[in-house]
Amino acid sequence: MPALASHRKPRSRTAKPSTAVGFTTAALAGVTLLSTQSATAAPSDPKPSIEEVQKKVDDLYRQAGSATQEFNKAKEATAEKRQEVDQLLDEAAKRTEKLNESRRALGNYAAAQYRTGSVTPTAALMFADSPQAYFDQTQLMDRMTDQQRRAVSEYETERAAAAKQRAEATKRLESLTDSQEALRTSKQTVQTKLAEARALLSELTAEEKARLAAIEREKEEEARRKAEAKAKAEAAARAEAERQQQERETAPDTGTTDPGTDTGTGTDDGTYAAKADKVLAFARAQIGKPYVWGATGPSSYDCSGLTAAAWKAAGVDLPRTTWDQVKVGTRVETADLLPGDLVFFYDDISHVGIYIGDGKMIHAPKPGTNVREESIYYMPIYGSVRPA
């Protein structure tokens, strides 16, 4: 027995280490697998470059600008529809009063006839489908006076008109509700885009922000160089125009008109220049005021709010949105721009500025900035118009 016990003891002790070794091997394999997975997963979401961040932020601001125009459009439509509904409700109230007057007149006639025993009580009239039906049913039409007939006719006319107005008011109220929903949606879109842009910028380190600022300066410098080139071209064109004018003044009078005097713009330059002076004077007075989306002044503006207010100072009413302002007046080429012209940007026509000459404009750029002068080449140009 002692020998048997001695034989079993060592076998029992060697079993435990083998289990531990097996567990450790499995654990190491698991750690290795996790490490491999982590190493593989890490590069799958690389941090965007500064150039990519700038492009994304610029695109978000452009989308916010487009959504701002949607907001302006919906806001204008909502105001118009609310005015229509208010007018309809006022008219309906007046119509109801006329209907009540007609009902009272019919009631008086019915009461008078009831007192003479000619008809059933007045209540029968009031609960009938219509006064006409009531009098038809009681066979009183032949005995009604002309005045009574007119009262019945007026009542029927007023009741039909009131029903029509109620239906129209209901329809307009539904349209107003749709406009209000569009207003809320566009407002939320603007806020979402701006929040995304702010979030991207907030994640940048101090070094990355400095690099982003350097890229922005390079972009501004390139736009400035293009503006200077245009300024030189405009100065050369003015000098040539003055030279031609002097030649015309000193040339003998032949009794014919020099075809070169026609500018081909379809605009009375003197009249337009006078209006443009007022536009630019107003716009310059707004420099330094903050951009606020949806704002039309006087303390803040968005881009189309500024252009509309400036041209309003010259006695010209412009639509509220960039999408409608681009349809006003005469289209002009960038090379033919005059001070006061409106320059539109991006393929979605989401931004606009007022040309001041020498390749520059006054505009309300974007949230976080103020009304300022800037090169028209800072953004991709869509096209330009001469409003008046």
C-alpha cells in the first residue's frame, strides 16, 4: 500500500502544471490576436490633413449659406402667407357679420308672419336647411314681398360666400403650416452646418490652427493679386476711354455719330452711376457690422440682406434671396463690371457681393466675420448682374 500511494502522488502533482501551461499559451495567443487587431484597426481612421479640414469647413460654410437662402425664402413666404391668412380672417369676420344681419332680417320676417298665423314658429326657419327651402316647403314664396325675397337671396349669397371663404382660409392655413415647417427645417440645417464647422475647428491644435491661418493667407494673397490685375485692366480701359473722348472733342464736327461712343451695356451710364454712388455709400457705412444669417439690417446682415438694403437706398427694390436677385436686371461679364453691380458666387449661387471697382467688392462673408471689402476672386464667381 505505501508503494502504491507513493506512485500516485507524483502523477497528481504533474497534472496541475500542464493545465496552467495550456491556459497561459491560450492567453498569450489571445493577447497576440488582440494586438494584431488593434494594429490593423488603428490606421483605418486617419486624422484629416489641414488642407482637408479647410476644404470641409469651407464647404460647410457654403452649405450653410445655401441653407440661409432657403431660410430667407421660407421666411418671406411665411410672412406673405400669414398676411394672406390674416386678411382672409378679417374678411371672414365681416362676412359673418353680414350673414348675421341677413339672418336677423329673415327672423324678423318670419316672426311677423307667425304673429299673423301664416307660418310655423320662427325656429322652424332657423333650423331649416336654408331659408329658400323653408319658404318652398311652406309654399310662401308666392306670398313674399319683394323685400322679403331680396332678404332670402342676400342670405343665400352671404352664406355661400362665407362657406367659400372658410374653405379658402383653411387652404391658406395649410399652406402657412407648410411654409413654417420649411422655415424650421432650413433653420435647423443652417445651425447644424455651422455647428459641424465649429466642431472641426475646435479639434485643431495650436500648430494646426497656425497652419490653417497660413493657408488662408495664401488664398487671400492669390485673390488680391487677381484683383490688382483687374484694377490695372480697368485703369487702362478708363485711360483709353478718356483718350477717345478727347479725340472726339478735338475732331472736326462731321455731323455723324461715332459708333465707338456706344458702350454696348444697355445702361445709361450717368443714371446708373448716380444710383451706384448711393449703393456704395450705404454699403461702406455698413463695414464692420457683423454677419448674421437671415439678417437684413440695420445692425447686422447676411449677404443678400446687405445687397437688398444697399440697393433699397438707391430706390431699387431687390428680391430677398440670391437666387432671385441673380434674375434681376442685366447680366454682365466679369470684365465689364461697373461699381454697384452684384457679383454672385458658387454653382449654387449661395453668396453675393457689391462690386466697388478694381476687382473688389463689399460683402457680408460668413458667420464670425463682419461686412468688409474683399477681392471678388476670393470665391469662385458664378456670374454678375446690373440691377438697374
